[in-house]
Amino acid sequence: MPRHARPFLPPFARLLIAGAVWLLAGCEQLGIETPETIAAARIADGKAIGGACRHAGRAIEDCYLLYKRADRSAIFAGWRDMNDYMRENKIETVVPVMSAQPAAQDEAAAADEDESTSARKKLASAGKH
């Protein structure tokens, strides 16, 4: 194609293209997460969970059971890193004040209460008829 036969882009179109390229270059600033950032966040969360479990004196198997959705290899890496750190610095474990699954216990108690309330209502309604 000869030089003088190039397609002509008006200045406005050039400006739009430049603006689009500029915006797309900053996608991570717009909150668009890539699969790599999601994977890195999952690994970091797993390491934090493992480190917290070790610091609380929980066994690695208990940690796996409590946090089933977390990546096991990341949990183990965090647990191992915290174990090494605690040994090197002679840090004692911190005993958890709350139970491991307070939400599950609260839900079970609420379910029992709902069953007893519904049973009382059924008895009361049967006695009225």
C-alpha cells in the first residue's frame, strides 16, 4: 500500500484510542482481579490461617477441619513458618478464649429453641380447639 493511501484517523479517534489504552493499562486500579491475584490472595489467607492455628496451639489436622475451604498446602506452610518462628524466639502458644466453633453452637442452640417453641405453639393450639 502506498504511503499516500493510508487510512486516515481523525484526531478525535486517535484520542479515544489513546484514552482506552490508558484506562486498560490501569485495570488493577479499577478493582478487576486477575486469576493470579486471586490465587495469591488464597495462598496468603491460607498461610495466615495456618500461622494463627499454630500460634493458638492447634494441631494442623484441627486447622484443616476448621477451615475446609482454605488451601491445605498454604495452611501447612503458614503453620510450619509460625512453628519455626516460635521455636527460634521461644514464644509460647496463646490459648484461645473462645471455642473453635461458636457460630455452629449458637445455630444449634437456636434450632433447638425454635423446635421447642414450635412444639409449645402446637400444644397450645391443640388445647384451644
